[in-house]
Amino acid sequence: MRMLPLSLCRPGMKLAKTIFSDDGMVLLAQGKELSASFIKRLGDLGFGVVYIEDPRLEGVEVPELITEETQRKAIAAIRTAFKEFTEQPGRRSSVTYPYVGRSMRQMMSTIMDELSRNRDGMIMLMNMHSLDHYLYSHSLNVCVYSTILGMAYGLENDQLMTLGLGAMLHDIGKTQIPIEVLVKPGKLSDEEFRQIKRHTELGFQLLKDEPNIPLLAAHCAFQHHERLNGTGYPRGLKSDEIHEYAKLIAIADSYDAMTSHRVYRNAMMPHEAVEALYAGSGTLYDTKMLGLFRDKVAIYPIGVGVRLSTGHSAVVVDINSAYAQRPIVRVLTDEHGTDLREPYDMDLSKHLSVMVAEIEFERRESNTMPA
């Protein structure tokens, strides 16, 4: 299978991975042949990329950080929790939802179990979801990325539980923000941005008295937009004033936001997002944590098409965890773009004169998706 931008998909291509709604319903099944109407519908729903079948890449599979079933159950649990708070705006502080915390803890236990069985796994791009439910999928992605980072940072199980809960619920305050502000495609006004920034304080207020939710998890919601140099919000905290869990979540939150397709811009590829994060090393984000995160990110995900410095086109088929910038690729064309009769694999860690020069996503038709 290969990962392909929707802008490069053509009628007749077949899906290599089933596309699900956030309710766990099948939108398009694996093996389904794409038509022009299907491609347009996926674009309307906000899917920026899909996995398609390619006989030259038979046997190439994209490993999941957590199982597809766990992803669907987690999205459903997050969706239920968020809807409880959405439907109770400005609720009295005396009203609590003890089952929400229990449900979140059960999901975190499952996620931790699955991640702990694959501690050497690299951070791949998580399953893509429609724009309508970006908040739910974003919450799960940040939870998974933060937990992986927390494991690399050396946190114990009880600490990972708190970190994961804080990450899963870090944006719960957005349930109290007007939906038209949350999904506005254009630039926010000063007043709208002020409303958005309130989600950190609102999230803390929603979580601080919840049974089964640690108070520290509420502080993660409060502090995940704070930055080391004091330019963050809501309190402009600096350096050691920010809890280490919030610093971890800040990295995962920023990375997922950068690598997710939004209505107003295309998604960055992992290597671009990591580079952008490093621009804030020591000023916005903790340098040691960034180093751990970088080492866990598959900057060239399995299935992504690349052009090599030799001019050949290839697809990433495996990751060298010790040399993330030098994956194993399957070369599909010669330097002139002519398909090879017999594609072959090349381990870039053993061919140091050959580099990834360009990613297929960077050649998207600029007028297909809004910037």
C-alpha cells in the first residue's frame, strides 16, 4: 500500500485501508474502487490523504501505534465525554460525571497496554479523520503521542496514566467555545482569538473537581499552551513554572496540529513539523523532550512517496529506527520517471550518497486544497 494525497488520487484506484467515520461506521471499505464522486466526497469531508493499493508494493503494511478497534473505541469514548460537557455549558460546579473519568481511565489502560507491547515502535501518522470531528481525533492523537513521549522520558505507569488523561482531555475546554469560532476557516478576530484562548481555563474548571480525574490532569488542560519563554497562555508561565507533563503535551499537541489537514491549510509532513518544533527549541519547547520526541518520530512514514537525490521515484517501505532520516525505500522509476520493470529495495542507511530530496506531498496541485 502507499499513502497518497487526495489531490493525486484518480478514479479507478483502490483503497488499501478502510476509512471509518468517528462513530466507527465504514465510509469506504478496503478494496473499494475510487470514483470521481468518492474522491470529491472525501475531500468535502476533509480527508487530505488516503492509502491506496499498488501491486508494486504488495506486502507493505503500515504498522498501527494502537489497533484500529482501540482507535474506534477511544474516539467514541472521547466523543461521549466531550458531548456531556458540550450539552452542559456553564454547568454548576456541583455537577460531576464520575463515569466519564472511569471511561477515560479504562481507555488509557488499554492504550498503555498496547503501546507498552511495542516500546520500540516509531510515531507514525495516526488514522485520518474528517474535519467535522477533528477535536476528537486530535485528542486521541495527542494522548498517544504524549504517552509514547512519556515512556521515552522514563515515566512510570501511574504517571503515564495521569499524563495520558491530561493529554486526552487537554482540549475539553473547547466544548464551551462557540462552534462557529472553533471551525472558522479564516483568520480569527482579536475577540475570537480571546475566546479560543479561554479553553485552557475553562478546561481546568471543568476537570478540577471531576471524580476519577487527577487534579494534575486538569492542570495539563490549564498549561498546555504555556511556553518556556513566557509567551504562552493563559498565565504567561516560564520554564520551571510549567509542569513537565504540560511541556510534554505541548510538543505532542503542536506536532499533531501541524500534521493534520485543516480547512485553512494543508498538513505538514512529519519532517517539516519536527523542523518547525526545533525552531522553538529552548524558547518554546524543552530541548531534551524535543530530542526524545524526534527520535521517536518516523519522519518519512511507511507508504509515502519520495523522490531521491538521484532523480529516482520511490516509496518508503520500512523505517531504520536508528537513522530515521534514512529509511528503506522501494525504487519504482528511473531518474527520467520511467517505471522500472523490476522495482528494487534500497536501504538508504547503506547508501550514504543517496538522500530523500522531495516528498510526494510536496508536489500536490496547489489549487486542489486550500492553503
